[in-house]
Amino acid sequence: MAGESQTMTDRLGGGFTTLAWVLIPVAVGINVVGGALTNALRIPLFLDVIGTLLLAILAGPLVAAVGGILTNVVLSVVRSPTMLPFALTQAAIALVAGYLAMRGWFIIREKRDYLKLAGVAIAVSATSVLVSWPILVWLFGGITGTAPDVVVAAFLASGFSTELAVLGSQLVMEPVDKIASVVIAYFIAKSVPERYRPSFGQRALARDR
């Protein structure tokens, strides 16, 4: 049992290689650009976890959590301090996506395997809702000054309470946002030549030989 635990620890922590450290700022940059773009265009999506998901696929959950947390530290400085508490959401998404990557959910060998990506998106969406909902409601009253506030406002105008308005907006936005983010992250990961992938990513994207 102790041996199995050690093996799991090694697999989770072993992603902190030189390649992984190089990928972290790249992933943070992808997240920041994605979030800034949707906010500037007032698109009611986030697209600020693509880099986190990319790290989860290529380097594992712990590296992805570091990248996700750093993303929101940067966003809290360049965009709004309200972004800082959502570092918890980034970390949770990283752990879930990294675990699924470790379990082979990003290994696509035939067309029907693409359903795995939908499964990842559902798991990530649920994680995001569970972690973000209390932050949105209890810390910010549902309004953070970002583009998705438009959807929350629409629910509030329809007579929903703040709690239900935030939940409704997340149930509308999260699946679309996370499906797009998972698919984009997967194809970016696949485009990275195998020799430049950390060992975790080589296993997570393994193909039949």
C-alpha cells in the first residue's frame, strides 16, 4: 500500500521538470489573453483556463495548479482584484483535469474516443460551478465586473434570487466555455512535438504503436 502511495505521489509530483517550468509561463499567457479577449469583446464566456488544461495534459495536476493559481494572481493585477479568489477554481480544475489525463481521458485512438473530451468538460464544468458559486455569491453578490455579469443580470431581471441567478448563469455558460477550452487545450497539446512534451504528457497523449 505504501508503495502504491509513493508511486502516485511520484506521478503527481514528477511533472515538475525543466520542460514543465518552461510551459508554465506560456500557459499563464494563454489564460490571460483568453480571459482578456472575452472580457474586451464582452463575450459571456471565460476562456481563461485553456492554459491550465494544457498544463494538466502535458505536465500533470500539480504543475497545472501552479499555473492556474499564477494566472489569477496576474489577472488580479492587470485586470481586477476580484479575480484573485478564483485561483481556487483554477487549482481545482487543474487537479481534476490532471487526474483525468493521468487516467487516459485524453488518449484519442478513434472517433468515438472524442466523447472522452466531453466527459472531461462535464467534470471540469461541475468543478468550476462547485468552487466558483460560493465565491461569486458570498464574496461578490454575484457581480464581479466582467462580461458574464450580463447573464447574471438577465436572471436577476427575471426575478431570480442572487443565488439562483448566479447558479443559472453558470449552468448556461460553463458547459459551453469548458467544452471549448478542453477541445482547444487538447489540440494545442497534440500539436506539441512529442520530444518537447514532459514525460507526463507523453503518457497522457499516448497512442497505439
